[in-house]
Amino acid sequence: FFLPHLKARPEAHIVNLSSMFGIMPLPGQALYSASKFAVRGFTEALWGELADSNVGVTVVHPGTIRSNLIRHTRMTDESARQPSVAVQEKYGMDTDKAAAKIIRAVQRRQKRVRVGADAYFADWLKRLSPVLFQQLVGRMLRAAS
């Protein structure tokens, strides 16, 4: 719907928000991970479709961001909320810094941006050894529960 309008402008950019889970799925997060992998795949297909146009395309993979998202989301296991909020508060990137990083990526017409140290680390580890990484994460989650 919007593509003809974007192509009519001198410059335009599409930013699709995936997640760190669009790089590395976690047990217990299958549906969420699937939707974020879909956003990633859709965006990567757009790279080719819009390569010769004035429309840039960026996929964003944020890691832990210090926001109210977890605090206000519905959870099937309410006992998991507080530890998740604590991790977010302790390790999460500030929302202003995350927004600035995304804006810089758009200005530079980057195709992909990872936001937060955890997103970089997960991407690196997943690329290094995809199967071992999934086995390790599964073991860690089982041990924690």
C-alpha cells in the first residue's frame, strides 16, 4: 500500500523491528521467535526487491532494552516477570541510546542493526556454532527452572 508513495519521494526508508530472538530462538519462546524470524525474512527479501530504488530497508534486532515492555506485557508465568524486569533494569540499554543507534543505521542506510551488547553476543555465538549454541541455551534454561 505504501510502497508507491515511498518510491515517489526522493528518499525513503523502511525500518522493520525484529528482535534478538529473530537471530536466536529460545525454548519457551517459539511463537515469538517465529514471528521475529518472519520479520527478518520479509526484510531480507525486501533488500533485493528494493535494491535499485530510492527506498532503503533496515531490520533491527534489539536485545535487552530498559523499557516498560516486560513490566506491562501479559505473561503465562507471572513468577517470571520480576526476574525478567530485574535483568532488563540491570543490563538493558537505555531507550534513548537504542533509538539513536537505529536512527544512525537509517542515516547510513545499513541493512541490519543489532542493538545492545547481548544482541551482538548472541549473533556472534549463533554464527560460531549454531547447533551447540541452541543446546547450550536449552541446558541453561532447564537448569534455571
